[in-house]
Amino acid sequence: MRAIDAGILICGECHQLNRQQDEDDGHQHCTRCGSVLHARRPNSLTRTWALLLTAAVLYIPANLLPIMTVNFLGSGMPATIMEGVVELINADMLPVAAVVFVASILVPTFKLVGITLLLYSIQRRQPLSARQRIVMYRFIEWIGRWSMLDIFVIAILVTMVNFGNLASIEANLGAAAFGSVVVLTMLAAVTFDPRLIWDNTDAENDDD
């Protein structure tokens, strides 16, 4: 049974449990902090879609624009994410190349696709159990903490790899676009109300 079925509302600010009541003005307030109570986050799906679509649009320049320039012996060309990975491999920086590839390509792509599938399955009531959806959501939340790793790696490389004409690394416009994608996908995961997973799942699917 869901809390809302038992007439219980949770405060989004202090997490106090409140018994649902009929208020004259249509708004019930938390008994502890006084915040307006909502059964679900207002416009959660709409806001998540807006953030997700914006991130998807910015994902294109994030991958097409140069993200960094790796200079060796006084020569170097601006490189996109994949070109930067190749450059790092050629420079025998395999661990760094692996980190950049996973954090810059695999993680953002999975988050965009994962959140999209989650929203679509909820709105269209696709044959996906609540347990499958919540596992997907928790995994997206878990990898979200690593989303900024590649930006930190580039920042560290720019700071540490600076040996004049011998070797240097510079950040480019693609890094700013990619940083925006990371922030937007993180906000999309936060804006999404996971309780909608259970609201939009048939009871018989919960037992799958």
C-alpha cells in the first residue's frame, strides 16, 4: 500500500509525515515547518522532460565541438571527446583515456537514454515492472555522482600537464557544453519524482 492510499503526505522540505486533510483553500501545510504539502512533486514529468531535452540538444555540440587541445612538442590540434581519447591513448595515458571515455561517453549517454526510457515507460504504461524501473532509477542516481569526473580530469590535466612547448593541455568550448549536459541530467534526475513509478504501475506488475 502506498502512503497516499493511507492518507499520509510527506513534506518535501523537512520530510515530516502529515495526515491528509481537506483544507478550505485547497492547500495543506506541514505541521512542523509550514511548507505547502503535495502528494507528488508538481509538474515533475514536465520539468524532467524539459531538462532532459535541453541536455540532449546540448549533447550534440558537446560531442562535436573541441573539448580539449593536447599539445606535444609545440604542436597540437583541438580535439573532440573521442579525438581526445585517441590522443590520450597515443600518448600512452591509457588509464586517463579510459576514465575520459567512460565518464564522457558512456555515463552521459546512459543517463540520457535511461531517463528517457523511464519517463516514456511511465507515461505510456509500457510493460516494465515497478522493480525494474526503480532499479534503473537508482542506478541512474548512483552514476550521477560520477558525472563530473571527466570535467575534473580535464581541469586537473590543464593544471598539471603544462610543460611549455614539451606538453600541455587546454580546455575548449566543448568542455563548457558538456558541463552543461552533466548539470542538466543531474537536475533531471533530482526533479523526477520516483513515487510516480509506483503510481503508474499496475498492481499485477508489481509482483513480477
